[in-house]
Amino acid sequence: MALSEAEFLTGYDPGAYDRPSVAVDLVLMSVIGGAPAALLVRREEPPFAGRWALPGGFVRMDEGLDEAARRVLGDKAHMAGAYVEQLYTFGAVDRDPRTRVISVAYFALLPADCFAAALKADGSLSLARIAVPRTTGDVAGEAWSEDSALPLAFDHAQVLGLAVQRLRGKIDWSPVGFALLPERFTLRALQDVHEAILGVPLNKPAFRRRMLDRGWLEPTGERETGSSFRPAELFRFRSLPISG
Amino acid sequence: MALSEAEFLTGYDPGAYDRPSVAVDLVLMSVIGGAPAALLVRREEPPFAGRWALPGGFVRMDEGLDEAARRVLGDKAHMAGAYVEQLYTFGAVDRDPRTRVISVAYFALLPADCFAAALKADGSLSLARIAVPRTTGDVAGEAWSEDSALPLAFDHAQVLGLAVQRLRGKIDWSPVGFALLPERFTLRALQDVHEAILGVPLNKPAFRRRMLDRGWLEPTGERETGSSFRPAELFRFRSLPISG
DNA sequence: TTTACTTATTCGCGATTTGAATATAAGTCA
DNA sequence: TGACTTATATTCAAATCGCGAATAAGTAAA
């Protein structure tokens, strides 16, 4: 049997075949007001004019994929420090009506304040609330703004849904949750983030115990200010657990 | 600030930019003799002549990514029923010395007997044992054949390592393990697969309990044959747990 | 200054899960 | 028939988890 593998590995001519365009799309997420939110841009031209889309850009020949994602991220203000992770690659033949575009989706996590600052700095961006079903099943990936459903361009609803799913799956065993908080935060704020992502209320003492036992948190002797009642202690994310 | 998003979404000309080639590479895994194994092909031409590589192929303009992965899989015999899942997309600028190639990696899981049959049917394929460190840390992604290290082409060692990592992360909460076994199997065989992937011995009664409680297993009244001692019951993977 | 109020933080318990050793069952083979 | 080996079931202690309640620490009003 002839192997397609052998076909191209032995004598490959770069100019012989048509090549698809490759883009990166970013799901820029945060937790705003107790609900997960994503950053969208409004499309002014066809296709999908008037709809909302994930920010993205084509991958240049002289940059890697992560580099391209960082570049797209850097185009917006206040987003340099975001946590970025590759999500999935979407390559259905007809996902873009103009031409074949393969999109490598990334998701990025930002603290609420950076997110809000970026939103204010650029008028064409929009925050969208993500519908989080209470059931533990799959995530619809629908976006909402002020209680009205937001129609998304391309297959971006699917991308959004997968981003929420991925975040949900990772948040209780990986330290990604800290990327959604400022450098110093209270345990209550951390729990709020977890509850917003998972869509369920969590038990306070148990959550506290788990987090503290993991060794990811470093107490700064400081306390929260401005609270009307007993101020909570501020913690910091300790990237390297001190071994030994 | 000018958005790169707006730049290309508003007036995109498909012919205006150079485009990278897009390929799919497959990490075809199984568990052979109590150790994880992957299928590799020997490269006869430069670059990386003499080294081993993952089977792969370029994505055609008229097929989706999953479709391309299935096609590359179908080129080999005995592999139609494999479990296939997208793994990660590798896009470093210089990962292929000939030209820019972005590779969407997939991993596929096969029962040991199908794997062996495919190996016998094609002489250019080779089975490689994957080095699984006993520590719970990261996976090196080194391939071994008969106790000698196998130098891999391109960034395929990295791809291999990520595949093992992904499989390890999924095996105890997702039913992927069943894809590595024939249709009917004993609990001991299932445990052997889990131990091979994780690289640690597991507690037998606890493993049995967990698996049975999950509701994924359906007992076929039959028993294993050919064993010299008490034959174990054969189970079948029940895809849909009967709800209600 | 004192007291009410609200939230942070800790404590303590029962229920559930987990790890591991042991007992029993069921086949083959000498 | 009995020794042998593995499957399967039982049992028990340890660790974990959910959850309610007690205690602590601030602010704001009396």
C-alpha cells in the first residue's frame, strides 16, 4: 500500500499545493460581577457584518503560533500580563465563507480590573456575559449582553463554549484561577471566581482548606481595606511551592 | 489604536499573504507488553533521514482537520476503528527546515492486537516503546526501541511527550482507556492498561470498585478462556449509562 | 466607651471515599 | 482429590469532604 506519509516526506515541493490561511483567535476571559465574561469585537463588514467575533489575526510567516497570539493580545491595551494557553484548532472547510481559514484558538485570562480598563480604552470592544448553565453537562457557548443573546460570527460560539469547558475542567486542579485575580486577593474573592466558573456554590470551609493545603497561597500579612466589617487577609499566588 | 483584527476582517485578500503549509501528525498509541508504545515511520530522505517520525500528511483544501487525521489513519491497515482526538498544534517557525509547516497533532488509541496487525502488514512502520518515568513529573517524550534510544525527527519527541501527558491526565476520569482494549476484556486487563499509562501500580480492589461504580462496564456473562487458573469475567464498555 | 452587626477564620463532627490486608470462590493441573 | 493460582468479596482503618456552629475581628451606631 502506498503511504501518504511517504508521498510527501520524500519529495515535498512547497509550491505544489494550495495552502490554507492560518489564523489565531483569542477567547479573552475574565470574571465580572460574579459571572464569566469574554471580550468580543463587533464586525462591521461582511461576512457576518453586525455580529460579534473573537479578536484574532493571521499568523505571519515569521512568527510562531504563541507569538501570534501574544501579538494579537498586545494590540489591545492593558493585556500584556495575561495568562495565555492554546485551546483547540478549528479547521472545518466552510468555517469561513471567503476562503479556507484554519484557526488556532487560544484562551487568555485577565483580572477583572485589567479587563475593564481594556474595555474602556477601546470603543470597538465589547464585553459579553457567557451563559453558564447550572447543570454539569456541556456548555452551550452562548454569549449574552444585557440579557439579550449575542449572535456570534463564524464558529465562535463553539470556540467560546470549549473555552469555558476547558477552564471548568482545569480550575480545581491547576492554578489558572489566580490569573483572574489581582496580585493580592482574599480567599473569598478566589472562591467567587471558582463559583463563577463552575456555576455552583461551594462550601466555604472546605474550599479554604483545599486551597491552603495545596501550598499555592502565600499569606502577605496585609488585610483588605475599605470593607465595612472584618477585613480578610490578602494572599498572593506562590508560583513555586518551596520544596523540602 | 489600530486593531490587527480589524485590519484583516475588513478587507481580506486571500492572495495577498504567504501562507504556511498545514499538516496533521498522528501519535498512534497502544499498550504492548505492559508499556505504552507508539507507531513511528522511518524517514528515508532528508531532512532527518534515518530518523523516525510520526505518521502524518498535509491537510487538503477540501477536507477538515479531523477528516485529514482519519485519512492518514486509514492509509494504514487495521486502524479504522481507532479512537482519535486532537492533541495540540505545533507552529514554531523553524520546526521544519524546508518551509513553514504548522502541524496539528492528533493522538489515536488502538487495542494491542490491531496495533500488532498493522505493524505486521507494513514493513516501514516501527513500534517504539515510550520511556515512562516513574516520577509523577513531566514526561520526557523519548522513544525507545529494544532498549536503545530512538532519535526522532522534527519536534516529534515533544509531540510524543505531550500525548503521553494528555493520556495520563484523562485516563482516570474519562473512558479513553477502553479504546486500548478489545471489545471484551477482564478487569485485570483494564487495570494493566491503566498501570502502564500511569507508570505506577494500582490497588486492585479499589480500582475494581471505582470502575464498577462508574457504570461504564457491562458484564457479559462470559469468562475468559485459556487461563490456567480461575478465569475472570469478561466485561464490555457500555457507552451510554442507562439514565433513570 | 460600649454594643450591635457582619464577615473572616477556625473547630468539630458524621458521612463518604480511599488504601490495603484478608477471606472466600473457582477454575486447572498433578 | 488436593495443591495451586488467580478472581472476587469482605472488612477495617485512615484520609477526605460536606456542613453546621463557635470564635475572632473589624466597623458603625448608640
